[in-house]
Amino acid sequence: KILKILLTWLKELNLLTANSNCIQTFSYDQAIFYLVKKKSCSKFYNMWVVGSKKNQELYINELKSNKPKYILKGGITDFQPLEERYPYIENFIQKEYFLYVETGLWKILKINNN
């Protein structure tokens, strides 16, 4: 059942990002880039290295300049949730994106068209 959910989600993600050459994530899961055969839209593809408030601001500035249409969020983790670990990024995402699709443990957020 988990495999079926994952395959359905990957199909949806591939359809949404078909015209993009990269994908933006807010997730600990780095395998997603391999699974969808796309590079990261950010130099912060590995969320473990963000850390400081300064780096969170750099991440946010990348989001502001790149304006990715979708952000992939979630996944399976036994670690501190990114929403708690990186509150500045989370606040920005909450203001600028809305929940577009949720499948299992994954959420695909879409940019607000304001």
C-alpha cells in the first residue's frame, strides 16, 4: 500500500513539475531529486546545513528571487520537524504558499498569485 501511495504521489509531482527543470523542497528527504530526476532549485537542497538564522534568511531570499511555483514539504522523519527547526522559513512559506495537494506524508504547496 505504501508503494502505491508513493507511486501515485510521484506521478502527481512529475505532472505538476513537468515544465520545470528543478524542484524546490522543504524536507529532509534528499532522495526526491533522484526520484523525480530534477535538480534542486536551491543551493540548500540538504536542509541539515541551513542551521543559522542568517542561512534561513538566505534560503528565503532564494525563494523570493526564484519564485518556485511549487514547494514539496514533508516526508518520513524521526527528527525535529523542519517547521520547528527553521521557523523563519516556515513563516515565509506559510505567508507565500498554500496547500495544493496532500498525499500521505507529503504536501505540495503552491505559490499564492497575489
